Amino acid sequence: MNKTGKRGKALFQSGITDYEAFLKENQRKVNLMLNKFLWFSILIGPLLMVAIRLGIFHSVTYTSCIVVSLLVLSLSCVHYVLIKREDHTARAAVIAFLAIDSLLILMNSAHIGIYITWFVVPLVSLLFCDFKIYAIAVVINYCMMTASVWIVSPYYAGLRVDFNSAFQYFAGRMGGFSIETVIMVVAGYSLCRISTAYYRELIEKYQILSDNKRRMNEQMAILESMSEIYEYASLIDLDDMTEVSIRHAEGEDGHASGKIEGQSRVNGQLMRSIAEEHREAFRAFADLSDAAAGLQDQKCMDREFRSVESGWFRAQYIVVERRPDNAPKCLIYTIQNIEKQKQKEEQLIRISMTDELTHLYNRRCYDADIATYQEKGMEDGFVIFSIDVNGLKEANDTNGHAAGDELLMATAECLAAVIGPIGKVYRTGGDEFLAIAFTKTPGDITEQIRRRSAEWRGENVEKLSLSVGYASHDEHPDADIHGLEKYADQMMYREKNRYYSIPGIDRRRSI
């Protein structure tokens, strides 16, 4: 990785996502780097003194070396204090450049050839990513460079025959330096613009990524807390067709992610166990393109299916992010086992539709079934039976309610045994029963009921007598269901009248 990449990575790892904060932190680090350089530069004075001692340099005095070292030491201390105060970044930079340029003057006075180094100092200031600091560095550098050339002009003018005076040497040298300074200013300005624009764009992109990551982490935290109620939950991105599991299915790695094609990974496993009657509906629901179309104008969509292995489950899509055109972009997909819930629902329905004493279907169930047949129509062989228990009140009055309950339960057993295989039996009142069956021989069914009831014997009651009437759609094709029910009641009441016409049976004591 290049230096710029390492520097950017370090800044990003520090959590900076605002350009102004980045600029401030960057300038602090550059100043720290310069301060370390200044402390190291104090050694240049002693090193020059050693060189003088060895006879390498003759134009520099020990005093000037000591003065420069003390000057750099002082400026290093001032610079260190300023960089600890974050609101003096520009001042600290000025101090650093003054110290460095002072060293250059010293070295130039020793007639150590320094040319390119004069232009390095302003270029170093570009690290601050600040036009103001760069301009200050250029001005300081140019002034110090002018002073340095002025100091050494008499020496070099005396050595060269192409210059008549020190001023002529000074003017010639500064003319070249001025041209190079202009070139450096233009190049530095361009570099500063490019670098600041690059870092600003980089920070903005990183801020967007950081915001997205933060939102994603928040969403994942919420989803993980919600996912406990699901057997499977995942986050699906419809733009790049990727899926990240939030709560994984058995045998899958936690938080697994990857590309998908057309449907969630878990649906491929579920398809093998879906009940045959739900397979096509589940295949259509699992298709993500169809799901996206269905979620265009709604927040969530769910369906219930049955697996032959685990029972009923609910699959659900929830939209968490949309595109500008309102199409879903990001979905949560969940699978929740509802087998126990279904069983409870069925039990509640069964209780609400069942007579408590006889465990036959009740009036509510009968009315619901009648409504269904009214909507769908009656098929061939459709028959309504009307049944009434004879002598129930007499049994209650004589032997107590236990006797009456025994008669009702016996009636339920008799009707369930005969009609149950071909239809449904309902207790619709105290001693009133209705049945819906499909048979071509309702008369034979009636005879079976009479024969079975005649064979019954109880503990509290000696016999069971039932009045049975029926009406079939085949015999009354023009009658509706209520008409058939009326015909069946009429036939049942005729039977009842015949029963109470038997000598010794008191009609007034019947229900």
C-alpha cells in the first residue's frame, strides 16, 4: 500500500468522518512530525562544529553553530507548546518553517551547496492540505532564501570571473530562484487543490460508508433481537441479489452471506418438503421478482404453507428500504413455524363448532356449512335429516337430568355411527338434531337409525326413541336448502305425531 493509502487508512481507523475534523487531525500529525524533525535538527550545529574541527568547513564559526542550535532549540520548544494548543496550527507551522529555513541559512553560510532543499520546505507544507499555510511557507522560504543569497553573494562573486560585483551575483542567482519559485508555487497550488479535493471526496465517501455501516449495524441488532421468534430470518438486497442470514436454519453457518438467484437459499430446502397442494403457491411466493412486484404498494406480505415434515409455517417479506421509484430495494425474509398455533386455532374452531355434551357439531357449524352450500350449490345425493328425541322431558322429570343427558348422548352415538361416514351430524337444540349427508337411499339411512336406536338400552332409561325426517335434493330439485330443511322438519313432525298417538304416552310431557 502506498503512503497516501496508509495515511488515509490510519485516519479512517481513528473514526474521522468529517473533512474539517480530518483536516485538523492531519495538521496536528504533520506538526508532530515536524517537531520531531526540529529536535533532531538541533544536532546539526554540533555536527558542523565537528566538521570545522576536522578542517572540512572554514567559513563557519563555532559561535554561529552554537547560536543556530540554540535558536532551533528555542523554536522547537515554542513549536511543541503551540501544537499542544489545537487552535494554533498555523502559528506552529510558521515556527517550524522559520527553524528549518534558519538551518538552511547556516548551511549556506558554510558554503554547503544547497539549492533544491530550499524548495523542499514549501512542498512539505502541502501536507497540511491548507492553501493559507502553503502561502505562508512560500513567503517565509523566499525571504529566507533571499537573505541567504545576499549573505553569500560577496564570497561567490569573488570566486567567479563572470560577475563584476556581489550585487550582480545576487541579482543573477535570485532571478533564477524567483523563476523556480513561481514554477513551484503553480505546481504546489495544483497539488494542493488535487490533494484537498481527493481527501474531501474520500472523507465524504467514507462518511457515507460509515453511515450505511452504522445503520446496517443498528438494523442487524434490531433484527437479531426480533429473529428469536423465527426459525429463519435473512436480509435480502434486491439490487445485487445478495442474502445475509440473521437467524440461520439448522446446518447453516451463522450470518452466512452470498449471492442468490431468484429466491432465498432456505426456500430451495423447503421446496422439497412442501405439501403437494401448496407447492405451486409456494413456488410463486418464493420468487423474488414476484415478491417485489407484490410489495410495490405495501409494507409486508405473508402466506401460510404446510410442510409434510414440520407442519404449518408462515413465510413473510418485510420491506426495510425502497428505491426512489418506491420499488423495494431491501427485504427481510422470515420463516416462522406456526404448527402449534394452527393446532390451537383448529382446537378453538372445533370447540366453537362443537356441542359440549354430545361432541357433535353445533348450530353455529350448521349455519356456516349451510352458507357454504348456498354459495357452492347442492350436489346430487344431497340430503338433510331432521331428528328429534322422543320423551326427553319425561325422562328428565322422572329420572333426572342424568337420564336426559344419557338419551342425548345415545342419540349422538347412533347418528354418528350411521350418518357420520356419509355426512355431518349437528345438535341444533335441546332434543333437536340435524344432519347433512350424501346418499341416494335416504330411506335406508332412516331405517338404520330406527333399528339402531331400538336396540339401545341405558342405565337410567330403558329405551331410545327418535323421530326422523329427511328431504333430498334429488326428490325436490326445485327447493333450496331452507326448503329441504322445511320438508325434513315436516316429515319429522309427522313421525313425532305418530309416536305420541300411541296409547299411554302423554304428549304434554314432551318437549
